[in-house]
Amino acid sequence: QVQLVESGGGLVQPGGSLRLSCKASGSIFRIIGMGWYRQAPGKERELVAGFTSGDSTNYADSVKGRFTISRDNAKNTWLLQMESLKPEDTAVYYCNVRERTIAGNVMGYWGKGTLVTVSS
């Protein structure tokens, strides 16, 4: 019953910035993991940034120093601040959340994605 909606994508020039949002709705008992993924044309979906166990952050080598992940618990929203964007960052970006339900099961949820295009 959890739904994720990404927003903030669009067209930006190389060197520019964007901020992506992932808003969750529905009942979440306990979040055990969260990540931003992306899939470029002709490539496999890859992890970009996420919160790992213990609420530590993890970034792909390709985005370290340029992307920052954060959260707003009051709004049930996760953010991805993207700086110094490169053409190779062009992709559909997806939000993924895993939760442990009240019954003890692990459930995963995906948003439908938001397109980021970095081009002159």
C-alpha cells in the first residue's frame, strides 16, 4: 500500500544542478533501507546513493562529491541533490524503499521514475 512518487527531473546543461524528491504515501511500519537508482538508455539499473544499515550513506563512485542524499522525516520525503551534472548522468532516476512490515516481512517499493537529461 506504499506508493513512491519521484519529481524534480528535467533538462539541465552540463555543470548545472537539480534536486530530486521522492515522496512516500501510505503506511510504513519501519524502513530498513532506501536508495536512489538510475537507468540510462541501453544500460542496467544501478544504485546511485542510499541509506544503508545504521543510517549510513553510500554513493556510487561516479557521483561521489557531486550528489548528496538527505531526508525529511516530517514530510516522508527523500531528496537527492545533484551538482556538477555531466551528460553521463542522463537517466531515469528511481526511488526504492524497503520496509519491515508489522508482520515481520520485508517489502520493497519502486517509484515510476523521473527523467534527468543533461545536455547542451
